[in-house]
Amino acid sequence: MIVNKGTSIGWTLDAIESRKDSLGLSLFSVVHYIIESWEADSKSTMKNSKLNDLKDKQRGLIKEASLAMKHDIHGLATQIDMLKFIFNNRKGEIRHKDFLYVSELTEKYFISLRSIYDFIAKLSRLSVDPKHIGSINFDSLNDLIKGIEKGKTKGKLSFEMEEIILSSKDNFDKLRSIRDFIIHNGKQISVATSNDEYLIWNFSKDFTEFENNVPIFQYLSEITNNMFLLAETVGVQIQNDYTQIYGEFPCYYVALEGVCIPTFIDLLGWTKK
């Protein structure tokens, strides 16, 4: 069976970690089974009284962020597959157009990756006692980082989660600068080519000058793995914090499936580790 784009559930870590065609991640695995536990609780005669404090609005925001994050990750996989396809066919009908295509796809990639960081922040509300959720700004990762730095989350968000979020600041700021460079400054990404793949700018911090071009897939792999490292760590911490607040829930791995996922996993280098 060919799956264009989908999700599979029920994986164990041992079963998923060596797969080349299924992309598993702690964050959307934990969130998926938390949402399932809500549905199970609603049907139970022995309801979790603490869950009553988690308002429908907050549950809806979590469900939306989880679904949007999955769509954006599928989007990243599709864009990588398209970039590979364009390079392999650059001397055919798309000759002289391929640089335009690559530039557009790469810009979209940066923008989607930036959005995923915000979805990670939105899902982090699962680590907070319901009575504190409204006093923390989870709208974007930038807002959450600022809140932590100003001490607004102290005693509400776990110390471990605060440290995890703050550890992402440098990588997030670099990506945010690239996104702003494209969206707010109206700049375009310069694309070159070599015998092996396309090359793009190795963005400097202030954008006043650029270092030597770097291979596009190496660069995108690095910044994407930075995001996944944050998502993986946040997912584990959400499970720890949520369990302390609401109690235990069954959890297995959820994986993204699709015709573009193997190319994406190969880019990330996960099966080689």
C-alpha cells in the first residue's frame, strides 16, 4: 500500500528507531496519547477530576497545534523530496528554471521550520497546571522564551522545561533572523550549484556579509535536527510534567508515514546513527 501522507500509531522505541520509512518523534507521540486519554476519560465512570480544570479552549489549542505541526513536518519532507527531484532533473525541461524553484522551496522551508518552533511552544502548556496556563504566553516560542527570562513562568513551568526552552534560544534566534530576512526585509536566497548539489548562503548573524556558500542539504539537515532535538526533549519533559499533574497515561510512539518521508529521514541522517 502506498501512503501519500499519514500517521501510524502503536510503535515501540526499538521498532521505530531503525526504520527508514517511518518518522517517529516523542513530542507528537506524547501529545497524541494525552489527547486519547482525554477521550477515554470522558467515557469513564471514574473521571479524572484534575482534567476538569483543563478548559475546552486549551484542549482545542493543543489539538490544533499538534495537527498543524504534523502537517508542517510532512511539508518539510515534501520540500526536501522536491529539492532532490529538481536537482536530479535540472538539465532537462526545468533547465534555467531550477534556481528559481529551489529558492522558493528553500524560503518556504525556513518559514515552515520557524512555525514548528511556535507549535512546540503551544504544546508546552501541557507541562503546566491548568490554574497557571492563562498566566503564561504560549503563543510563540519567542514569547515563551521572553516570559522565562523575565521570571514570569517561575513556579508555574517546571525548572527542567524552562532550561530546555532556554537552551533552544541561539538556534531559534538564528532561524528567526533568516525568516525575518526573507519575510520582513524582502530579501531572496542566493542559490548556486556544484556537481553534487545546490549551494546556498551560510547566513551570518547580521546579514551584512555572507561566508562561503554551503551545501543546501547539509545546511537544512543541521537546522532541522536542531529543531527535532528540541521537540524530542520537550516531548519527554511534557510526559514527565503531565504525569505529575494529571497521572499516568499509556504512551507508545506515533510515526509519520508517506512517500516523501524516506528521503527526509535520509537527509536527517537518523538511520546512520
